[in-house]
Amino acid sequence: MLSLFYLLIVAWLALYGVQALVLTLLYLRHRAEATEEVVLNWDVWPAVAVQLPVYNERHVVERLIDAAAALEYPRDRLEIQVLDDSTDDTTALAEARAAYYRARGVQVGVCHRTDRSSYKAGALAWGLTQTSAEFLVVFDADFRPRPDFLLRTIPQMVARPELGILQTRWSHLNEEFSPLTRAQSLALDGHFVVEQTGRSRSGLLINFNGSGGVWRRTCIEQAGGWQADTMTEDMDLSYRAQLAGWQSLYMLEVDAPAELPAQMEAFKRQQARWAKGSIQCLRKLGWPILRSDLTIPQKLMALVHISSYLTHPLMILLLLVMLPMALRLQPAHLPLLALAFATIGPPLLYVVAQGALHRDWKKRVLYFPFLAAVCAGITWSTSRAVWQGLTTWGGTFARTPKFRLEGRQGGWSRSVYRLVPDRAIAGEILLMLYALATAAVAWTHGNYGAVPFLLLYVGGFGMVAGMSLYQGLRRA
């Protein structure tokens, strides 16, 4: 019975490894394709509203408004909405910056809410009622869009009336800041280069990533609008829109630079929010996906996509079951090699993504072991979030703090936004000790093949808990 349970976990995890392999192959098949350029006459450009949802972002709100004001577009058809839910001096900073640009002919307004109802989804929904623009562009507070962003994206929306969503690639303002940001850049590049391209160009459903994208107003309204019953309103609305018949487009060629979380607690908070929200989307959209007119491959890939954070509790279960297996079974009965197939896909995906983006890709992929350890180490906090996603709707939107980090410049340890370690550290330390004990038992019982896998857990939980404690308590 124990072996059967173990094999079931391994098979489930292998499904997500297979997804990574399939998406890598789809990317390689379609990588030579490119989005055809569309040229518009200057007098037919439509009205666009750039929405900037912010909440307590004193370090970056001015950078964000500066970048939005620098967007190249007909001034009489561009408005910028700072959707501000802040409770600190962010509002005053935003008001002053908006006034500066209004005096120079740029339409920048600060829409301040005092109740923060429905969080980001509520801010975006409210902003929609404050504009008549045909297209909505969203940038989160950590973004610094390039000036030609609208010139490269809006023509695609105009030329294709059936297109409801356009997503662009995230690039990174501070990937060189630390090993943690280096590791995150590997993971995000894998998603935005390989996964999103493979899905989009092969007719699979893609998700809007919450920032760096364009929406058609009619699409938002016909798909049911922004809703706050999940913590990932972006994935929720984009899937509902595609199920309603709207088409999506991913533009690998256009990038939107953003700041990566440099504090471990901030990264864990971000991942937990994404984990909880995607599982809530699975509960909400799983049955509509199965009942839809999508093909079987589209349905399967969509369900695997929005359920991908289930890998985190599965990894916890895999660790927990390995100790009794190591105690009871002979070495030959501990089939860890079955995990090999599940683990080939992700590293291959990351290598392909780095090779597509960078000449020094061999140097960059050296951070993969660090990424693997971090991914193992955060599974406790994300597994708690998965459970919340399975049992509750909505929730409090815990923001990821930004500190205006660019390149290797900047700091966060003196900021009032600096996070302190949460209770998840206790679970991480206990799991580290459990993994260490399991590794010792596996070694003494001759299950040597299990030891490297278990040491990944030991290093991952130890590193994540250690970094959280060190970063949370230190001051520059």
C-alpha cells in the first residue's frame, strides 16, 4: 500500500514534468514564427487607458508614473490612471508626480480609494468605470515599461477585432542583485520564453500575467469583468475570456522590465499568493473547462496549467512517505529513478529559455541548483496556500513589497516595507530535520540513490528558513 501511494505521487509529479517537455517541444517547433508587424496611420490610433494599480509603493510609484508618462502615443488619446489604494505617503507622491505631468500636457490622474474593497481586482474594475477608453493597459508598481510599448502592441489589437488579450514578456530590472533574483529570472524566463510562447503559438490557452499586457474593454465586460473570488484575478479573467470565445496573443518580441523580489519573505509571499489563487481558479474553472468546446489536448493542458502548484504539496507528501519506505523496504524497492522522467522537463525548459535570450546562457544556468533548492524550500509555505485555495474563496491580498532595486543598486533592509519572518519558518525547520533524518536512515539501510534527493530538501528548507531569518532580522 505504501509503495502504491508513493508511485501515485511520483506519477502525478511526472505529469507536470511531461507538461514542461511538451511545452519545450512546442516552443522549439514554433520558435521561428514571429508576430507580424502592423502599421497604423497616426490619425486612427484608438483611445487607451494605462492603469497603474498601487498600494503603499513609496519607493517605486514615481518611477512607475515617469515610465507611463514617457510612453509614445498620441497625447489626446492616452490617459494614465494611478489606481491608488494606499494608506501612506504614496498618495501624496503620486499626486505630485501626476500634477507635474499634467502641467506638461500628459493626462495623468490619481484615483484614490479609501476602502480597498476587492483589492487589485476592485481597483481595476473601478478604474474601468472612470474611463471610456477602448483598450486598457495594466502595469503593476514594480514595472518600468519601455517607451515604444503601446506602439508595438496596440496595432495588434486594432488589426484583430477577435483579440481580447495581449500579454508581453517580463524582463528584469535587477536580476543581478543577488543569487535569489538570479534564480527567479531563470524561472520567469522559462515561463515567458518557452511556456507562454509554446502555448500561444500552438493554440493552447494562456494566462494574463497581471501586468505588461493589453485588454480590449469589450472582452473584459463580456467575460464577466474583474472578480475577487480568487487571488489571481488575472488568470481567472483571462481564462474566462478565452472560454467565452475571445482570442489571446502572446508577444515574445516585446518585453516589459520589472523588479524581482530580493527578500526571501517577499518571494515566499508572492508565490503563496499565486499558489492560492491558481488553485482557486482550478476550483472555479475546472468544470467550465471540461464542459467547453475546447479540444481534449487544450482541456488537458489548461487543467495541468492551472493546477501546477499542486506539485508543492505533492513534494511534501513524497518527502513524508520516504522515511517509512526507507525503514521497511529493501533498496531495490525504493524506485527513485521513476522521478527522473519528471525532473528532466523543467531544467531543459530553463536551458532552452536562457539559450534563446542570452549569449552567456551557460553561465546563467549555473544558478539552476540554487533555483531547485529554493523551489524545494518554499513548498511548505506554498502548500499551506494551496490548502487555503482548496478550502476558501478570495482572501486578503498580501502585496509583494518593492524597493526600487535596479541592477545591483538599491537596498531594502531599512525600509518600513521590509518583511519579518512568519510562522512558516517553523515548518521549514521541522521538514529540514525530517529530511535529514530520512537521509540518514536511507544511507544506513543502503538506499544510497535516495540520499541526493533528500539532501535537496535539507538544503532547500535550511536555506529558505535561514535566509528568511537573516534577512528579516538584519539592518544595513
